[in-house]
Amino acid sequence: MADLLLLTVEGADAGKRLDVFVSEKGDMTRSAAAKLIEAGRVLVDEKVAAKNLKLSAGNDVEVEIPDPIPMEARPENIPLDIVYEDADIIVVNKPKGMVVHPAAGNYEGTLVSALLYHCGGSLSGIGGVMRPGIVHRIDKDTGGLLVVAKNDAAHVALSEQLKDHTVSRVYYALVIGNLKEDRGTVDAPIGRNPTDRKKMAVLSLSQGFSRHALTHYEVLERYRGFCFVRCVLETGRTHQIRVHMAHLGHPLMGDVTYGGGKTSFEATNKSLIAGQCLFAAELSLLHPKTKKKMTFSCELPREMRTLIEKLRKTVE
């Protein structure tokens, strides 16, 4: 059944085009909003309207958002770096460049496809046909540890731990510039960037919907123009570390989306940098069945270790 979004145009939105208003309030791209309008799924004061209609304060806008057609993920024989596995969970070291689950433009070669081949039918069904077993995600260009639920009971238990912040996730990152403090906490809400819907941003209440986001960081090493940082997530928002570090004025090396990729060091080391220099190296959780605390860790990828060795030479 389709979702129905009922909106009333406030004074601040008066004068906006209908497609712009729907994209902002419906958390979708402008082209997606235009398609809904052209399909007659958007009414203004109970009438079909054009996408370029300029809205007035007090207009009632009704948006019918159809349910997405789920695409079932298919098993693929893709090698997995398995750190731990039992009847309830599997912990994998996801390689950089691999998408976690199928999405537009990435239907093959995903972690889910590899897990379906490896695990057969023993994955939690709570995530649906596109995300079986997936409890949390990491970005395509971020490698590292990820726990997957092999049954529904494990999925529920792990989801509760994530909600209660009892799962510890530690990332290591290379950031541009030198952070003023050796350690600190970024407590800044994150939401969809109002001017670029493909990006996230730190938002104030007046700028749009956002969710509480908390990142603790510690500078482990300082180089000429860069820092090696340990980040601990207390919440798990989309692009959280990338957005928070950029908010401090220190975007991640290689993260062109949030301001990285502009230094001469990055330019001369392109072969070692493919996206943001960020790695999920440590993961702690309570086993969903035994309730025993389990801690996993893995070595930084070779490319990141090489970059660190090169950066150390800048301060010798």
C-alpha cells in the first residue's frame, strides 16, 4: 500500500516550485518528485498541478508515494574475508569498493549476494529480500568489520544493541589538516543536505529534519598537513564520521564528496587512494544468544598502511 504524505505550505516555503517542495519534504531527488507529479500522484488543494507551480502559504499538498518494487538479491560466488562465524552471526571484513546490499546502479557484486551464496538460506529475513541479515552498513568506499544476523532472533538482539549504543564500532581515518585538540567529541545532528540530496550535512532545526549524531575522536599521530585519527561511533548515521570531520574543517583524505581530495599529497598518491581513507577496524558486541561480550579487530588495509608510512616521513 502506498504511503500518503499530507503537507501544508508554511510561509517559509511560499513561492517554491511544487517539485522543489515535494523533493525537500519527501526526502527524494527533484527528478523523483517531478515523476510523481507528472504521474498525477501529487495534489495541491485536491487538484492535479504542474511541477513548476509556485506554491502559496496555506496550500494543502497531498503526495502519494508508491511502495518500491523489491528486487530480490541473488547469490553470487564471491570470496568473503570471514573473521568469525557461528549459527547466529557472521562477522566479515568488507573490502573497500563493495556495496553492502543491492541498490540502484549496484545490483551485482554486493556483500549480500556473497553472503547468500555462502550462507544459503541461513540469514535473517527481517531485512527483506534486498537486505537479508543486514543489521548495520558501512559505505561502499569504506572497508572493515560488519556483523550479519543469520536468524531473526539474532537480528532483533543486535538491532537492540545498536539502538542502545552497546555495540562498539571503532574506525581509523586519515584527515586533512591538524586538529587543535588531541581528543574530542562531535555532538552535531545530521540530516539530508537541503541543496544536494545525495549528501548528508550537519543541520540546525531550522534547516530541516536531522537526527542526533555523536562521534568521539582521538588523534593518534600528527603529520605535516594530516592526522591519523581513531573515531568511536556512539550513533550510526549515514556518512557520520565523514560529515563530522568535515564539519570540524578536517575532511577525510580522498573524500571528494565532503571536501577532501584537494591536497598535493593526495594528487601524488592517487594509486593508493580510492575514496575516503576510513576503515572499520574494531567491533565489540554481546553475542545474541550467549550474551558473552565478543571483540573483533582486523589490520588496516595495505594501501592505508603505505599512506601512513609515507606521511611519517614528512615529519622525520
